[in-house]
Amino acid sequence: MDMSFSAEDLAFREEVRDFLEAKLSPRLREGAACTPSVFVEPDITRDWQSILNEKGWLATMWPQEYGGPGWTATQKYIFEKECAIAGAPALPVLGLKLVGPVICKFGTPAQKAHFLPRILSGEDYWCQGYSEPGAGSDLASLKTKAERKGDKYVVNGSKIWTTHAHHANWIFALVRTNPEAKKQEGISFLLIPMDQPGISVTPIVTMANDHEVNATFFDNAESRVENLIGEEGQGWTIAKYLLENERGGSCAAPALLAELDRIEAWAKEEPSGVNGAMDHDPILMQRLARLRMEAQAFEITELRILAELAKGRPAGPQTSLIKLVSANIRQSIDELTVDLFAYDGLQLPTSRPLYGNEAPEPVGSREAQLALPTYLNGRAWTIFGGSDEVQKTIIAKQVLGL
Amino acid sequence: MNFDLDENQTLFRDSVERFCAPVDVATRTKMRRMDGGFDRARWSELADLGLIGIAADESDGGLGGSILDNSVVAQSLGAGLAVEPWLECGFLPARLLTGTSYIADVISGECLATLAFAERGGRYTLDARAVSVRNGKLNGEKTFVLAGGAADLFIVSANVDGATKLFVVPRSAVGVDVRPYPVADGSLAAVVTFRDAAVSDPIGGMERLQSAVDETRIMMAAEMVGCAQRLFKETLAYVKTREQFGQPLGRFQVIQHRMVDIYSKCEAIQSALYRAVLQSNTNAEAAKAYIAEEAIWVGQQAVQLHGGMGMTDELAIGHGLKRILLLSKLFGDPASGIAQFAKAA
Ligand SMILES: Cc1cc2nc3c(=O)[nH]c(=O)nc-3n(C[C@H](O)[C@H](O)[C@H](O)COP(=O)(O)OP(=O)(O)OC[C@H]3O[C@@H](n4cnc5c(N)ncnc54)[C@H](O)[C@@H]3O)c2cc1C
């Protein structure tokens, strides 16, 4: 057992630091820091994505032959950690982290050749069509159907909570291709172009005043048969593979720890109202310290899983634990931030974006202005990608054998 | 021993329920977009129902309602998720302005008055520091002035030779600058700056402020209890109807147990409220802090159990949570309130 970095790892870390220092412009840093929603808007991520793509550091989840950087698990972790410390914008995961790896694993050579480079270049922007009004936690009960007609599928139904569907030109969707088959077996994984008359997208505004998710309707929408991933009926297997990637296989802890460091810095600036600053407030600082212990331990849990993956063992249901733990730490961090800023932490701006020239003037600091919308949007961490309750059921069944 | 509402209290509750009933979430959202963040005509209606007067003493032309009477109004407004700033511009000013010439217009709904107390860097303290009065001139900046976007009259705490005094300043006075900004519950608070604004004699000092704030803490607690119970009811109805895996969510044991926890918290905070209202040696700050902490948890669970729907601004759920969050921090947050209780005990 050993947790130390080799000389090469340390050199790599220097390289990453220098790169971030040189390439992360103030605009990108501001865009990342001043995003209260879960996803960062494409006006910010596009630029960062193309910088990383040029360097070959974009598709960290992909095998090298398709454009991945060919890093070891340690390198991947170092990269994520340094990005978190530097405050780099989170990349759009839907293409890079979700559908990309699926295409790498299940796609035909033609699909790989067509889609993968377009994800890297940013030419295609993806959204995820899994959930439906009647199929949330019980995803397998989805009803949106795709009927094969000649060389096309004709799609009817509706998806909901489609993040960034209003930005996307492609959606990867779970559709029912065989209504007779058993629940899971009738499902297929279909890629559908968004820019067509049969698809309409309507916004759903969150309680934080952000427009991130949508309802997406399919009314005789079409997609060519070559856009089916895998085979008809294989959708559920593919969906589960994707969800495991969505839930784990990444490095969430570095961002959590970096956020705690930022809170500590802000606490030094925040007057306690009595004397001195909030970094001397015993209650707040105890909460901070406690969260740091949790996040530090969680970081090791993540590294343990990364090490497993590096040995070629599958991510498996432990990824549910990653999703569960990180979501809860994140929400506690958001609560701490709101509490740090007292009254200023209660402002809730209605306009967006909160960066750039159009941003409304904050009351107090910009960090204070972001605290509450971040907290409110952050309630979704324990809901999307499989809720806490669903993750616990998975762990109970598949890990604990209950 | 009797915990039933009396005849008048029942009337007040019913009257608030009737007042809130026609406002669905969509209407509520429209009201929030109005000038000032709510509908002034509805404010007058509230006044006409005697629901502002209930907070004022009979000697001031009010109904002289008891703390319990008022808490019934506050709790019912909480359950109704009312956008009207009854607490901020009704109850609190009625308590602060007692015995002054301003009170009549506050009771009638003509004048919307609000307390400007918070200062940058002061955290939750009630002491006035940077905002001061010298030679009849008021100077300095107040923040988090609730309903500041709509208010006609500011009751301003200001430092006079080291002591906190309360002054009354019309919004229209020379030297008053109001910068509204939206806060958690969708209302418009404001940063209010005074530059040599003329003031006359103070209407009182820290004692008046402290006692009005303490009474208001009870009303905040009551409103949070109302909000939490509303969210509980809606969530209970939701888990009975929303089906996943071929059955209502409420059939899953995890959900059943969670609902019981929520129910148990709601009962506990109702009791804590009654205790605070009915006992003379009440620590209002501590009661409010405890109730706030539990109400926040109830609000978070209500969101969680609604899944994606709970995240939207289309349901009452998020609006309830946001109002609870705002109240949980006004005049001190759960941590500061419970710490104060520990010290006092
Ligand atoms: C911000 C946000 C972004 C999202 N982005 C996307 C996206 O891009 N694409 C996409 O397809 N989906 C997306 N989702 C949808 C998300 O995956 C679903 O919201 C989630 O799966 C829960 O489904 P639901 O909302 O229908 O809640 P429900 O399934 O109705 O669940 C409601 C509550 O009941 C609980 N529950 C359900 N079943 C059980 C059970 N058997 N036992 C115990 N408890 C149970 C849940 O945990 C939850 O607390 C997003 C959601 C949010 C909030």
C-alpha cells in the first residue's frame, strides 16, 4: 500500500499547474466561479474545451485510441485536483463523460469515426434523454417509443429534466423499440438529432431561477437507423454502463476540498459582528473542520476506486457510494456557505448570468451573491443521476446482498 | 389545560385561509413580479380584514390581539405561503411604532413601513454602528431592508453617542436612496443609504427594538411552522399519488419512515411554538432557532421526496423552503440562536 507520488507524477503535476496558470483566462475563471447551477453554460465551456482539446487533455475518460490522453489513474487524479484548485470550469459531461465512453465501448467503427471527433471539437453538444414524466427512479418504465420505418426510427413521447437540451444539437435517448418485450428488454439506446421539426423543447426554471433543465417532446421525430447504439433491446445494458460512469469513475473530492479552502479564505474576510472575522467563529469553523475530515476521507475512497479501475476491474455498484457521499458533502458545503454570509447569503438574483458585464451588482461580495442559488440548485445533487434513496437501494442489494 | 383555538382565533385563521386560498403558485409568481414584489391592493384587503390591526394595541386604534392571536395569523399565512409581508410590514412596525403618530396609517394599510436595522459587517447584531444620527441628520447604509423595494416608511436604527435609537424616515425624504434587490423568498429587499436625511426625535431605543424583535421572533417561528406543515401535507399527498415501480411512493418503507420523521418534526415544532407563545419565561430567540432548524430540514425533505418536480419553481415546495430559509436567518440563524440559549441557561 502506498499513496505517494512518483517523480514522474510530481513532474506531471508541475506541467499541469503551468498549463493551467497559462491557459485559464480570467474570463474562464470567473465563469466557473460565478455559475450557481450544476452545469456551466456553453459560452464558458466551449472555450475551455477547445483549449484542452488542443492540448490533448480533454477526453480523460476515453481510451487513448479515440483521443484520450492515456493517463494513469494517478495522472487523471492529479489533473482533476489541479483543475479544482485552479477553479477551472467543469466541462459539459453529457458528451465527454456520458455518451462518449458509450460510443467508445458499444459504437460501430462508423459511429466512432463520426461522433467522437465532433464531441472533442465541440461541434456536437449533447443532452441526455432518460427520464420521463412517468419514469424517474423507475427508469425502466419509460414509454417514449421508436418505431422502425425503413431506414429510420420514428420517435414519439416526451422526456423531462433534459439538462441543456436548449443548447444541444443531439440527444441520446432511451426509447422503447419493442412494446411486447419485458420492461428492460424492450429498450434501445438511440441518438437523435435535435434540429428537426418533430422535437420541441420547453424550459423548466428551477427554484434558484436558473434555466438548466427542460421538457423535450417528440412528435414523429426521426433518426436514421445507423444512429442506434448497439442492438435493439440492448439499451438497458448500455444505460447502466453510462449511469455507472455518471455516478462515479471521476474525481469529485478535489473540487469539494478546494471549495472548503475557499470557504476558509472567505471566512477570514467575513466580519463576525462581534470582533474579528468568521474564521474565529467556533461553530462555523467546527462545521468546516468536520466537512474537511469527511471530504478527505472521501478523497481516499475515490482513489481506492480509481486504483481498482486502473487494475482493469470494473467500476461496478461501488460508484453508487461515490455519488451518494459526494452529493451529501456537497450539500453540506452549500449550507455552510449560505450560513457564512448571513444576510448577504439570502440574496437570490433573478437574472443570469452572474458573470461578465451583465451580472447584477452583488450585495456584499460576489461569493455571497452565489451562495443561495448554488445551495438551491444543489438540492438536485441527491436527486439526479439516481436519487439518494435509489443509490442506497442499489448498494443494499448489490454490495451488501440484502 | 387546553390547546384549542378560541372562537376569535378560529375566525382569524379562517379569514387568512380564505385570503390565501385563491392564490395558486402561478398567481403567486405573477405577484412577485409586480412593483415591489407583491400586490398593494391585496395588502389593503389584509388591512381591511383587521389582520394588520390585530398586531397593534387598542390604544393605537388596533385590535390589541394577544401573542397567541397573532401567532395564529402568522402560522396561517405561513401555511398559505402568502407573499404579503405581514411579518415585516405589519406585525413588526405595529409593535415598533406603538404610541406614535405613524401607527394609524400602518394599520389601515395605507403606509407600508419596514425596519432598517442590518448593517454591513454587523452580522446578526441589533446594535446600530455605522448608521448614525448627529445634529438631526441621519447618515450611513442599511442592508437587508425587507420589503425595502416597496416600503413607504423606514424605521431606522441609528447610533446616537454609542446608543441605538429608532428614527422614522419616509422613503420620499431628501437624502434617502433605495436600491432594491431580490432575496430568497422572491421579495424585494433593499440597500438603503442615508445622506444627511433629516430626522426628528427618536421614537425609542434598544429596549423598544429588542422587545419588538423578540415578539416578531415568535411570529417568525409561527410562520415557519405553518410553512413546514404545508410542505408536509403536500408531500404526504404527493407520495400517496406519485407512482414508481408500479406503486405509490408511499408504499416504500423508506418513504414511510421518512414521512414519519417529517411528521414528528412538524409536531415537535408546533409544540415548541405553543410553548414559546404560552409560557411567560420564553426565550424567543432560542425557540425560533430550534423551529427554524427543523423547518429547514422539513423543507429539504419535501424537495427530495418530490424528486425533479421539487426542484422547480412550479410547485409550492421550493417557495416554502425559500421562505423558511429567509426567516431562519432574520434576527439570527439557528446556530446563533441556540448558542445564545446555551449562554443564557
Ligand atoms: C437538475 C436536474 C437535472 C437532471 N438532468 C437530467 C438529464 O439531463 N437527463 C435525464 O434523463 N434526467 C435528468 N434528471 C432527472 C433525474 O434523473 C430524475 O429526477 C431522478 O431520476 C428522479 O426521478 P423523479 O424526478 O421522477 O423522482 P421520483 O422517481 O418520482 O422520486 C421521488 C422521490 O421518491 C424517491 N423514491 C422513488 N422510488 C423509490 C423507492 N423505490 N424507494 C424509496 N424511495 C423512492 C426518490 O428517491 C425521490 O426522493 C435531472 C434532474 C434534475 C433535478
